[in-house]
Amino acid sequence: MDMLEARLNMNICKILLICTVFSRVGAEIQILIDPVNLPENLLPGTQLSRAYDKDVAGKADAYRFLNKTKDFVIDASSGVITSTKVFDYETDPVRFLFIVDTGGAMRRVLTINILDVPEPPDCTADPQFSAGTAAVEIAEDYPLFQPIYRVTATDQDSVHGDRLTYTLETQLSGPEKGGNAFGVDAVNGVVSLKEDTLDFDRGYHAFQLTLRATDTTGLFCQGTIIIKIRNVNDERPQFEPFPLDSINVTEQTPIGETVTRVRATDPDEDSITYSFTTQQEVFGLDPATGIITLLRPLNLDYPNNSRAYSLEIEARDSGNNTSTYTFTVRVESANDPIFCDLSFLTGVSVLVPEDVPASAFIYMILPRDPSPGQKFQFLILNSSSNATAYFALDSWNGIISKTTEPPLDYETNPKLFRLVVAVSSRGKRPVESCTGTVTLLVQNVNDEHPDFTCLPDAPVHISENMPVGTKLVTLTATDRDSGDSVRYEFIGTHKEFSINEDSGEVSIAYPLDYEDVGTPKSWVLRVRAYDNQRVHSTTGTFTVVLQDVNDNSPQCSQDIYTIELAENIPVETLVVSLACTDKDGAFPNNNITYRLIVDPLSNETFTLTNNELKVGPKPLDSDNATFAGRHFKHTVFVKVSDKGSPVLSTIITVIVRVLRINEMNPIGTTSAFTFSVLENSPVDTLVGKLTFTDADWPFNNLKYTIVGGRLGTPPKFYMEPYTGMIKLLDSLDRESELQYRIVVRITDLDNDAVPDPLRQRSATAQVTINVLNVNDEPPLCHPPHLETWIYSIVRGAFVQLNCSDGDSPPEHLSYLIVGGNTNNQFTLQRRGVDPPSLATGQNFQYDVFQGIQDAVTFQLLIEVTDELGGSKAGQLTATSTVIIHVLPWTVTQPTSSTKIASTSITTLVLRKTSYYWAPDNWFPVVLTLTAALFLMCLYTLAWCLFKDVPACSRLFPHCHESGQSSPTAKEPGLVPRHGNSLSKDPKTSTKLSLLPGNHQ
């Protein structure tokens, strides 16, 4: 409970302290834009927001950041907040908090958020890749799915979750086209072999891959790599087989004679060695040439000799690649008849290349005769298609060869020739013979060069905005070789263009941008047309010229300008100077013009000259109701256009906020006002109204204040400050004061955007108030009761009345004897404007009083009425009593004397009502309680601040339990906490001390 009590005391102190502080807080600091969202690529110096505190407006060094920073500045005079650098969302902090201070009690926290702007990936980490010159070399037997190359691309947005995706855009192979062996991992950009189709011997010597890295927003960068294929000895030798996989030899073949020769070829063009797979005793084999010779006689008269030998030959290249071939050597008897090949007898077909040279061997007829040394004779029996003009038959050895003329031409000559040949033994009787047919088929040979038939002579002009895939030109080349197709390729690398190897169509392969300094403005493209096997080719060149297209609208440093100007700035003042450029690289696409677009309210208020917006010809004016409805803002638009075709433009918004300036003094209908008021007017009666106007907006925002003059004591009038009405504050008495003069100040309020009480405009007016008379004072006589003595012999006036009226002149008083005038013995005599005199009348009977001994008394009642000749309803009356003692005449003449009788006097009471403010009964109670609470708060705050000060301990004692003394901090077991000491008593207190010294 002690801890709870201490915490409760501290919380009460904090609450009271906060109440006290907030009771003294000044105006709040306003932030025009909060929070500020700042794009990361915004140029420095851009106005981000503005702080405003009306208490310090217009003062120098008024605004500042409490926390220091080099990235942002706040103008000390205007409060304008700007940045000082270009921010990077990926490396800089993304949020800034600043405390804006103006020297007052209030401070304001400003939040600035840095916004991420998507940025394209960057492939320049590997400059060779981005330039298209990156190259790697792999063997043709490179394993599948093993890394070959890794695309190195970076993305500044990756630290905030952006991910790159890698794709293979194009894959070109050469010299053999159509290769599709490689792929790229979409996540890590690793290039690997995806298909086992690499074969250097098939013409796949190099691949050109175009790879692209794309972020999640679709922005990308790309580059090119060239993968060279290295030939590997992976091909086995291939044997040239014998007809029917057999050869014939006679039994009389001598030892050492060449039997035959085996041949094998290797696509890898390696050297080949030959060997028998099994040990041979009859035949020998030259390992280098493949020539088989006879080692032992083949005489069939020996029973151990066979008529057929099966030989298996192994061919091995330098890479240890082997292949085998098995054929049969048949031994013929010397007594057998002549025999021709079955294929010859039934008809043999021989392919003859069209480019076969003159006298070249074409075919040899091989008849067999068992007799040793037997010669043969060969004769053409029949031919077709003039075959003998193209082919010749050697009659001695049966060799068919090409004649010297004419040459074979597959495209123009017959494609088939047939020879019927008879073979007979020479000098043998009887003559033995065989007849067969040799068909010569002319084979097309790739012996013609492709020729371009369509290759642009003039430059090909293309526009930069042509999309990827747009066809530029179709190249055409022909090859006279029958059945030979022409293919096309670029000589060198041109990433901007691609050529279809089959159709010769040249198209755009990469986005073009005339404004990109890395993009050439023209290209000289070298192209090659080649035949199927790349045996023959033709090269050509044509020029492509890039033309600028108006594809970039003008861009300005800012799209929106927010500017504040005082309304009294002079005409021709510069509002803003626009900084706009057009990225298009050629005239007139980059020729910029400016056009001002304004509404009727802003018409003629602003003038645009080139890129400068100025005030004029009309000045700024905020004193307009329509303009006030727009919050004192002019919104004008500047259309920035180029002169390209089509015309592209950008709209720039300029918001001009006009700061109100108090330019006009209040103006009244006159500088002196005169009003009249009846003296009996009740309190709060309208005396008069001052009429002043002010042309500054808000119109007629005036305050009227009485600053001098004669107001009476206590003041008789008060002024309503915002209506200009003068009203009666206290009752008037014309008899006391006939006229009042008042000096009134008319102040122009809050007409400046930044109010300054010291510079408020004002005017003064002289007000004269005449108090009109009202008959509210009855006549008074002095004395009200008059007693006099006269002798009975008196004739004429004997006493004059003394009556007056506070609100009527003497001549307006009338007198009349209304009682006690028996027989009309007395009358009133009046001369001029003075009060009348009482005199004896004609009916005064002297003889009646002649012999009397005692005095006779008359009591006359005289009525005095004011407003003579006025309205009787407004007349007031008063009475005066005159007691006349008539003394008898004696010899001794007594002296006439006047004596005020000691009779009782009735006083006439005039009732007046005075008005004053009397609040309800609850108001004083509430006011008293509020004052008491405020004093308690002040005392509590002082106790919190000074309770630990020894000099103030008597005024601010510590809280402690009733009946216990507070232990000192020096006693063991005590721990001071928050300036209060905890009691050693382990018992828990059930009472909380709310205020110091309040114990029960």
C-alpha cells in the first residue's frame, strides 16, 4: 500500500503539472503536409512541407529542428522544409522524425517517409555480358545440368523483397542452325546444358544466348553470351564395307601379293590404325594403310586350305575409339569359268557427282577367271542419252571414266545414263563372256555459290518506336544447285537485329531508343548467304539508319509547384521558372513550347513568357468572395509541348497561394457621428450605430472600441465591439449632463494571413451624444411651507414664492391657488419669468379685520405645474403651503415678519430604476470552487517541485502516517524512492495521503 500510495501521489502530481502546463500553452504549430511522403529519386531543394506558428510568424530565426540533420533543412524565417540530397530507399533510412520548435511551449513532430521507386535491374556488373562479348568454351561432351555460366544482375530493390527472374530470350547456333541445347535457371540465373544434342561434328560449333533479368515490376536488363563448343574425340571409325562383305581371290595368288585394302574414316579426322582381332597366319595387315597381303599359299589342292576365310578387322583412332568389320575372303579355283558380279549381271547403278573431273575413275567391272593371268575385253553394246559423249570405257581393264567434254551439269544435262557392256576373255578358246548393265546416275553436287537477288542498295530507315519483331527487310539469295537451300546469318554480333536463317527476314530484336547514348544511330550490317553444308557462301552489306520519333513527352523537374505570394507584390514578379527538357534527340521533337491555361478568375493575373510565369498584368487580389471560396489559391496549368508529330505534351500544375495583406484602412460614412437619446431611456437602449467598411477580405471584419472622450461617471455608454452599436449602460440625467463626446477606434481585425497586432490598420470617429430632455423632475418650492404675518391694512404683494424645476425653465412653470383662498382675498402677481408674488386681492375686506383683536390665519395651497403649454399627460405638479396670519392694525405699527412654520413637511419621492448585471446564484459558487481548485493545483505543483528543498520544508512538509515520524534515509533498511522515504513498518497502510499534510 505504501508503494501504491507513492505512485498515486506521483500520478496526481503529473496530472496537475500537465493541467498547469496546458493552461499556459500558446498557439499550436501547424504543419502544412504531415506526414511527408518523399520519393527516393526526388531532386534536392524540393519544398516538402511548411511549418507555421502564428505567434512567431514574420520573425527571423523562428523555426528550427531540435534534432540535427544534414538531410533536411527548415528555413528559419518561413518554416519551409526542403531536402538536401537525393535519397536511396535501399541504403538510406526510410523514415525520419523531426521535432519542430519555435521557442514556445508547444512542439510538433514531423514525419518524413522515403518512398521506394521501382528501379530496373542492372546487368553491368559483368560488362562483357551487357556488351554482348562474354564468351565461354565447353567440350561437346559437357555433362547435362552442370553450371556453365551465371548471369550477374543486381537490383537495388531486392533488399525490400524484389526478386529477379531470369529467362532465355533467344538461342542461335552455328554453323548448323536450330540448336536448342541450353537453358537458364529462373531463380539463380545459372546457364546449363539441358539436352544432350551437342555434336561438334554435326556443325554445332557455337551458340549465342540472349539472357534477360526481369524484376517483379516488369523492368529488365539483358545481355548476350557466346558459348563455343570444343571438339572432342568421341566418334568411332567407320569402315567402308565391301560388296556383299566379301572379296574373291584365286588360289594361284602369289605370297606377298596385295589381296585387298580396308578403309575406315573418322568424323574427328584422327589417324586410324588397323589390326586383326584374332591371330592370322594366312594374311598380313599393314596397321597404317589397312592393306592386306597374302602370307601363305591358297592352293586348294591342299586339303588343309580353306575355300573361305573370315577376317575381323579392328580400326582404332587416336582417342582409343574402336570399331570392327568382318568380311569373307573367298578362294576361287583356277579352273572355274569366267564369272561376273551378280550386281553387274542384273544391272548395277553408280552415282556420279556432277563435278567429277575429266578422266576420273567412275566404275570398274571386275570379272573373275580362275585361270592365272587371264585378260578380259570390255565392249559397250548399247547406251542411252548419248552416254558415250560423257563417259568412256577402257576396253582392257573395264574402267568407266569421265570424258573430257562436255562437263556434267545436274541442273541442265540428263540425270541418268545407261551402258550395256559385254565382258569376254581375251585370247581364250572358246570365248567366254558375260553381259551386264551399268546405270550412271548423275548426282547433284554443291558446286554453286549463292547469289543475292534482293539486297537493299539504299539505307533502310527505321523508327525508334518500332516494336521488337518488326520486319525491316527480307534478303533473297538463290543457289543454282538443285535441291540446295540458302540460309542467312549476320557476320558479327548485332544485338539490335536478328535474321531468320531460313527466310532471310531481318527484324528488330532489341528495343531501340534514339536518345540512348549506347544505341548507334546507324548500322552497317554484314550478312552471309550460305548453302546447306556451308560449302559456298556469299556476303553482302546494307545500311540501317535509326530515325528519331517523338516518343518522349517533355519532362519538368516538378509536376506540381506550390508557391505562396503576398497579394501586394508588384506586377512582373517572377512566380516560377519552369525547368523542362525533352529527351528526344532531334529537332523538332525536342523543341519545347509553353502555353498558359487559366480559368476566368485567374485570367490576366498571370503571364507566361517562355518558361517564366510572372504576375500581371493585373495584380494579385485576395479581397474577393469568389477567391476566398477557393481558399485564396490560384490554380493555373502550363501545357509544355514539343513540336514533333504527333505533338506530345505535359501538364504542369502551379498552385499560387495568395497571402492576405491588410492594405485598406477602415472607412466610415463620416468621421463625426451625432446621436440623441432620451434621458429616461432604459439601460441597453440603442443610442446609435457607427457604419464603417473595410475592403480587405474578410470584408468589414472590424472591431469598435471606445478609447476616449467623456463617458460620465460611472460610464453611461458601452460599445458592442463587432457591430458598432453604442448602447446605454447607465441611466441618464439631462439636468446633470446635456451632452457626451466619445472617441471610438475602429480596428481592422485579422486581415493579414499572418496577423500582427502591432501593424493593424485602424480609424477613429468622434461621436457626440445629445441627451434629450424628458419631464421627469417635478417643480420644487423652497421652502415647501411658508408662513408669514401681515397687517390687515396691507394692499398688494407681500411675499414672493421661490419655486423652480430641474428640467423646465422658470417661464414654463405655472402657479395656481387651489385651496384656502376664502372669498378670493389673495391673488398671485407675476412679472416676467420670475416666480409670482402673493398679494392681497381686490376682495380683501379691510373693514372686516378693522376691529379685531386677534389675528386671522389663512392657509393657502398653491399648485405649481411645469411644462406650461405642453402635454398635460407629461406635466408634473407640486404644491406649496403658505400660511398667512393677518394681524389687526393698531396704533403701534408692528413690523411685518416672515417665519417658517414648524409644521411637518411631506416630501415627494422620485423613484428611479438602475439596471445592473446580477448573475444566477450558482455562478458565484462555481467561480469560488474553481478558484479553490486552481489554488490547490498550484500548491500541489509547488509541493512536487520544492518538497525536497530544505529551505521550503516548513511550507511543503513530506507525507507520512499520522502519529509516526518519518525516518531519515540514514536509518538501515530504508531505500529512498522518488524523493519519498518508505516506512520501516511492515504493516500496510489502508489510507492514502492525497495531499501533503492531509492526515486522519
